[in-house]
Amino acid sequence: MRGLSRRRAGRRFLVGRVRRTTARRRMRCRHRPRPAQRRPRSTMTARKLAALLCACVAAGSVIAACDSTSNGRPTAEPASTSISYPCGFLRVEDLTALTGATSGQRTADGAICVWQLEGPYGTTDVDFAWFETGTLERERSTDSMLGYAVTDTSVAYHHAITVQQKDNRDACGVDAESDPGVVEWWVEFRNAGPHPDPCAQAHALATKTFDKEP
């Protein structure tokens, strides 16, 4: 498996461990790695990220459930009215229509959803992630620190940023504020030849996600 987003996600767990040590073990649910050479994705490290995200969400749920009291006894908080974003609400048919691919399949879902599309420009890897406790400013700060080119934009009236390696025009991502957290779409063309703008395609996918919000 390939893909810039998957590789970045695979190394977030290790980066998070280093930062927790230097920040007095304060919890960090995700961090992007520094730009790296294109290489196959690591499914093992991606699984570590998924496990870490699940642990963070579970811990937050327990704390929220016991946060308030009544007559000295803990009471459950009201159910959250915020929504989740399972695979960005998009199906394979949505991705092929928005990217111009002729076929595709979803190869992974969960904390990160992954699709592999085929079309006139060869194979395209598309990744989606929703970071429930993320913030756009945190993404901007981390991306800038790690050497990514970050550009302000908007997606369906949501504040957003476009993220791209300065020396890699075959891949691009869009992070947009959601309710709650941040949603992220990444598009990467495996072939380095002529192809559509991956930033424009990531933007279109993010727009479709917000269009399909319940």
C-alpha cells in the first residue's frame, strides 16, 4: 500500500511518544511526521495510530461521563449532539465521480479510510481521517514546523488549510474544521506524469463531505 497520508499517520504514534516525554507526559493523539521519501505504506504503524486514537476517545468518554455530580453522586453527561464522519460520508461512486477515476475500491476503514482508484492517470490513493479533538490551528502549526507548505482556504464555509510537500506535486491534502474536530482528505497520484491537481480534488472531496452532513 502507498500514500503520503498513510505514511504520515504511521509515524504519528512514535512522534507522539517523544512529545509526551518532553511535555511531562501530556497526551498527544496525533502528530504528522517530517516529509519523507515516497515509499510503501506501513500498515503496522497505521494500526498503532488507530489503537492510540481509540484509546484517546475512550478515555475522553469516561472522563466526560463522570464529570458532573448530583448530591455528591456522579451523573452521566447528556448525549453529545455532535456528529461523526464515517469515511467522510462518501462511497466509491462519489470518489470516482469527483476525481474522474473509472473504478475503485475501499481498502481500509476505521480511524483512517483508504481507497485505491484506477483511471486515465493510473492509480490514485485517497485517504480520509477525522480527528475528533483536533483543531485547525494545531494542524497548521504542526505542518509548518515539519516543512509542509500550508495555504489558507475555505471549504463549504468552513475554515480550512491546504497542505502539500514543497517538492511533491503528486500529493496534497485539505484539513477543514468540522463539528467537532478536523476532517482531512488526502489525494496522491502514484504516477508522476501529467495528472489533475491533487489539491483541487482533495478540496472537492472535503466539500462533498460537508454537503452530505446529516
